[in-house]
Amino acid sequence: MRKIVITGGAGFAGSHIVDEACQKYPDARVVVLDKMTYAGDVRNISHHVFSNRVQLLVGDVADLDLCRRVVKGACLVIHAAAESHVDNSFGNSLEFTRTNVLGTHALIEACRQERVPKVVHVSTDEVYGEVMSGAAAEDDVLRPTNPYSSSKAAAEMILRGYIQSYHEPIVIIRANNLYGIRQFPEKIIPRFICHLLTGRRLPLHGNGSNRRHYLSTRDFARAVLFVAEQGVVGETYNIGTTEEYTNLEMAELVCKHFGRSVDQLVDFVPDRPFNDARYSISWSKLQGMGWKPQHSLREDLGMLVDWYRDNLERYTELFGTPEVQAITQTLAML
Ligand code: NAD
């Protein structure tokens, strides 16, 4: 039976890769290695764990011995574990370096020692830094601007060394911002949705003019496995979409869905120490191989809101118990 290892599989993006892998390879054994930080939630993959499709191992990717044991015999390793929230990286940047850089190094060294035949590393469009016009291509220079994106770029540099020195069979993907169910509500879309569901106002960084592209996690997960199968070892692939919003436009989109006006609900809050104005990538390389996005946020927003409404109890620590939420909502109506 083929063994596929997915690090960070109990997190947001990782759990969608787990879904896709289970669907695409029904006879494979999927092993998730996850440290279960605040961002990991067993409920993200419990449907697979309970049906014995997926084995969840709780541990740290920075632990070389553990990684060796986990990846031994795997035909594919997909590395999605990371500290992923830019805001947190300003206050806790060493933890980002530990997990994202040292963790990637330990994992790839384990893969080298255990001769894993293919590794897909999940990176981000943020490694290119700000792109105000045009779109970054895979060979462009990396100019990260915050501790999160710097740690992701540093991880890629380690991998480049392994590709050149050891001919490690690594493929790197760099994705746009993702949206989808199960995203922890520290990120903008679920945060706005949960705030509106619980009668709260929307905090908006700076003047709301920063722009981001938003790609469905379903399209992302499909692309990850597409690249795992068809990607050329040593190559990097951008995964993107044309759907782009400023943060203010995002607030408007979500408010409109709730039948509310953004003017009444937004609080402009101090910006990050540095906040890239815009990211933009070209994914023509992947498109040329036959992949393109199939979903859009505009179409998926209703489904997302329904999911967060049905699963608000997961986020009690952030938004209070159902009773507190009901009171906050009632007060907001007055
Ligand atoms: P997430 O924060 O939702 O999940 C990260 C997962 O990694 C969690 O389950 C966490 O417990 C686990 N983890 C953290 N530290 C670990 C460690 N030391 N060892 C093992 N597991 C650990 O993140 P996400 O948004 O799902 O992002 C997943 C990957 O996708 C990351 O590499 C991120 O850089 C990349 N990415 C995310 C986006 C996005 O918009 N979310 C966009 C592009 C790329």
C-alpha cells in the first residue's frame, strides 16, 4: 500500500490536501505529521481518521529522528506544516524560523536519508515581496519583507541547496492567499465572517487598500497533487487565481452578504509594522500543463458563511460561548 505523508495535515490548507489525497488515491495510506499548535484541529481530518484512512501522528517537523521514522517507506511527502500567520511573526519571529526553516531542513534531511522519491514543498507568493504591477514568475528574485515570508524564503534556499547538492527530488509550489472552510479565524475572510456572525465590528488594517489574490483551497489541493504527479523535480510552480480584492473590498463583499453596509461596521486599526501593498504571480507555467482554478470566492462565500455559522462553537475561545455570541448579536442590533 502506498504511503503518503502530509505535514501540517491537521491545519487549514493541509487538511484540504488530505481530503484530495484520500479522494484521489483511495488505496493509499495517508500519514499526517502535525504538532497540533493552536492552528491544528483534529476535527479538520476526523472524518478520515475515524474511518482509518488517515493516521495522525502528533510531533514536530524540526525533530529529525521523528521525521525519519515518519517518512520511512513513503512514496510522497507533502510539506505544509508551518507557522503561517504574518501578524504573529512580528511578535514571535524565532518560532517562525524554528518551524519554517529548521523544520523544513530537518524534514528534507530525513527524506534524503530515507530516500523518499518525491517531496512537494508548500510555499507562498509572499516570498516575492511586493509586486505592484505585472506578475512574478517562478524565476524572479525573492524579496520577502516580513519574518513569515523571510522564513518561507529561507526554507526554499535550504531546499535549493538539497536539489543542487544531493539531487533531492523536490518540487516547490508558491500559492496565492487561500480561502476555504476550516481556516483559523485569524485570517481576514473567516475573521470577518465570524465577527459578523457574532455581532462584532470589522477591524481593518491601515486604510484597507492592501490587495491580495484569493484562491480556493480545493483548487490549491488539486494543484498540489497535480504537481506531485506531473511537476518536474527541481522546478517551482506558482499556483494562482485572478480573483483580487483590497481588504476594504473584502469587507464590503462580506458585509453585503450579511445585508449590512461597510460604512457602519468597519474600525480602521493600526497597520502591521510592514504590510506589502500587493502580491501578484503568474501561473502560466502550471496552466500550460493543464491546471487552472475552477472555483471563485464570490460563488463560495455563501457556503463559507454557512460552514462558520455551523461550526462557531469551535472558536469559543475567540468569540465566546453561544450564549455570549447571542447577547453580542442582540446588542449589535440595537
Ligand atoms: P495553518 O496555520 O492553518 O496550519 C499549519 C499546520 O502546521 C497546523 O496544523 C499546525 O499545527 C502545524 N504545525 C505548526 N508548526 C508545526 C511543527 N513545528 N511541526 C509540525 N506541525 C506544525 O496554516 P495554513 O494556512 O494551512 O498553511 C499551510 C501551508 O501553506 C504553510 O506552509 C503556508 O506557508 C502555506 N500557504 C498558506 C497560504 C494561506 O493563505 N493559508 C497561502 C500560501 C501558502
